[in-house]
Amino acid sequence: MSMLTSKISTTVRNVTRLYGLRLGFAVGAWLAPDATMRRAAELFCTPFASSRRRALDAPTCGAREESLQIDGHAIATYVWGDPHAQPYVLFAHGWSSHGTRVAKWLPALREAGYAVVAFDQLAHGRSGGRLATLPDFTRHLHAVGAHYGPAAAVIGHSLGGAAAMLALARGLQAERAVLIAPPADPAAAVGRFARFLWVGEDLMRRMFAYFESRIGISFDAQQAHHNVPRIGHPALIVHDVGDREVPWSEGERYARYWPGARLLSTQGLGHNRVADDGAVIASALRFLRGETVGVRVVSSPNLPYGYA
């Protein structure tokens, strides 16, 4: 009974904090819009505090732990096998996650003869830093790939999938890509965040301008449909039709515009469980072996999309 009471109390506290935060942004947008916008922007770039604890508590599954200096920060890497002697898979985790999230994939990948390299992104897990953005995710993934050499495949979940796409478009060397629940539209992601916090349209527009001035790259330049046509490697896009965090339509957009991509749609797995599902892992291994997995999404001016 005491455990149940504790869970209820924690839920009530969390809900109260959320509504207090939302009310603060709603009032702040009216009284001090610039300061409120900067606060919202910083919150958007701050991983959940609990993600650090989860990463430190997660087993490393016998990995060889290394550290790379990237942009002045120590980036923790995890290596299974020898990526210099074996074909290797580079894993990119999502927002508020960590490199050892690849644990469920390790038995199948290692049995198939792959070495595996994973890492904690900036401000995540055992890596340094406090804030992170999609361009940071992209740049650091590219740097890790450059350090370990050309990969047989890159696997990315959620924001790690978007970073993998952008890194491939910018020269990351990987023969194949498996992107799981990847967001295609960073502007839409900011919009979802803003609506969650009750941030109005005016403040959201200010956030867009603020991010672009600070980061030095436009949201439009990071859109999937502007980048995937230049990637000449096969890809498998995996997305659950009921994903509540990143709509299935964004995964479909990857497959529609990426010349060498196919789409594997799942049901009932949501945004996170899809990355650990045994059937998804088995399908990805078949794709890495060169088998046909998923459907080809096609489009034309008269046919918005279709399947082949």
C-alpha cells in the first residue's frame, strides 16, 4: 500500500510541476517574451536529467570503453569486437538515451560477424556537455564514424536516425542504414515541443529565429526530403503506425524521397519499443544481408505516395 501511495504522490508532483511550467511559459510569453523564449530554447536542448542516471546504471555488456575528444568534450564510446578487423555497425541513440541502448541488438549483430560501436551523444550518458542539438548529434556521429573508419551499416533510433541521415548526406561512410522512428522535420519537432509547453505561435517563431542564429544552419536545410535524395546507399526505415512522438508520416517521408530506401511499418510498438523488438531486429539483420525487407514507397505529382 505504501508503494502505491508513493507512486501516486510522485505522479501528482510531476503533473503539478508540468502545469506549473506550462503556466509559467504562458504568462512569461506575455510579460517577458525574449527571456521566456530563451528559457524554452534551453529546455528544448537539455536532455532529461534522469537519462544520465539510466545510462550510468545500464550494463555495458562487456564493451571496451573509450573516450574521444570532439568539439572540446569527452565523448564516451563503447566497442564490441574489432571494428578495424571486422565489418562494424555504428549505432546512434535518440534524445535522452544512451549508447548502451544497443544492448538488445548485440547478440544478433555479433553472431552475424559484426563488430559494434556505440557512443553517448553530447550531454548524454557518460559524455560531457550540458546542451545538445540535432547539428551536434550529426557532427558527433560523423566524427565517431571517421575515427573508427567506414562502417558496414549505421543504425539510428529517433533523433539518432535523423542525425544518421544528415551525416550520410554529409559524407559519413556506411554501406547501409537502418533508421528507426526517425523525425523528418525539425521545425515540426519544435512545434510539438512548443505546443506541449503551451508556447504560442509568436514565441515559437522567435525560437526558430534564435536557433538558426545560434546554430548557423536553417531548419529547412535539415529537412529529410532535402537531404535523402543525395544519399546513394540502401536504407531500411522502420516506423510504427501508432507512434505518438514522431508521426509515421515522417518515416514514410524518408522512404518516399530516399531513392534506395524501403519502409517497414509496425503496429503496437510505439516510439521506443520498436527499437528493441525482436522481429524488427531480425528484419534489420535480413536487410543487412541484402534481402528485400519492407515496401518501396513511390510518388509522382498525380500520386502523392504509393507502395511497390
